[in-house]
Amino acid sequence: LDTLPKHSYLAGDFNIDLHNKNSQFVQQYEEILYSKGFFPLISTPTHEKPGCKPSCIDNIITNDIENVIMSGTLTNHITHHSPVFQVINHYLETTKNNEKYLQYYDYCQSNIDNFLSNLDQKLQNEVIDNFSTFHSMYKSSVEQAFKLETPKCSKRTQLNNPWITPGLIASTNFQHELYDNWVKVRRVKCKLGETDNRGGMCHCSTCNLNTAYNDLGEVNISSLPSFEDYLPRSPVLCVDTTA
């Protein structure tokens, strides 16, 4: 413990029941921890086995007690041990790197599926008698499935954007494409010659009347003229003049 630096955390199954206060061994263990500036963070039972008394043998000890925000156990029905956790107040420095990186391999899901299919086919058709043969087969399957014909240059890396995945990138690009298409059709011109200068829906008399009839809850029907009064002599159609 003397060789450990500040902000150290030790977690695991120490097999020392801190609830057994009558044990001289437990008392000596706690005295050693406290004398070295370490403190246990878990005080609730962490191990409960049928026919046995609950005990606190799993723990997290630290010499950085002032930065601990929360600690405890989680309910678990898989083993007799309850998972332990802690939440600490720790500042992580973030540095932005504008350097671009070359991506030589693409590990998207479709390429992974192709890799597994290709490797499985090779394993079924060839006899492997040594590890070197398997290594060569595995390497060729990786190169064939994942290697890009032309490396990609991007600032997005696991270091700069660890949450960015190829699926998120594709979804973002698709959303940008939809937005660009929406911007193009915002300004529309009716064949009657009236142009919407505010952007958005066309506000010509014909379109306003159609909107009113489609949303009867917001208009006074008695104040509306008959639909026949607004029927044009020729078919009217709102089209996009920017396309």
C-alpha cells in the first residue's frame, strides 16, 4: 500500500468479512488500511449464500476518499456475489486534434458478415494441418473482407470521437441529405402566379382554401365562400420551381 500513488482504487473479493467485528484478523486488517490512508467503500452485505450468513467480503478500498461521490452494490441473481460500484469526481482532460488519419480497414457489420462467410467456406474446403496455414488463411480473409481499395482520410477516429460508428455516420449523412432536399422545396410557386416569400407552405388563395377545408377545427365554416367560387378554369397545381 505504501508504493501505491494517490487516487488509487483496489476492488475485488478480499474474502475478509468486515461485518465480523469480533474477529481479530478483521480488526488488524482495518488498522492496516487506516494507517496507510485507505478506506473501504462498501459496508453492506456483498455475499449471500443459502444456508450461510450474509457477509461483506467484496469491497473497494481507496486512498482518494474525498473524491468519492457514491458507492454501493447492485442486485444480482446470477451469482452469490453482488457487484460493487463507485462513482468518483474525476476530471478528464480533453484535447482536440485536427490531424487527419487514414483509414485502411472498414469493420462495418456487412464486412464482418462477409468475413465470417468467407472464412467458414475456406475452413470447409481446405485441410489445416498447422497453425501457419490457419494464420495465412485468416489473414487473407481479413484483407479480402475489410481492407479498403482506397484509404479514407478523416478526422473521426476512436481517439477523437469514440462514440462515432459507421452506422451513425451513415445516418447523419442521410439526415443532411433530407434537410438539403427540404430546403430546396421550401420556396414554392403556384401556377396562379403567387409566390410564397416567407418560406414553407404556399399561401396562394387556392392553397389557403384547401388548407382551411382540411383543418375545419380552426376556421369558421360559415364565413368561408363556397368551394365552387374558387375553382379555377384550368387545373391548378403547386410545383417546385427550384428543382
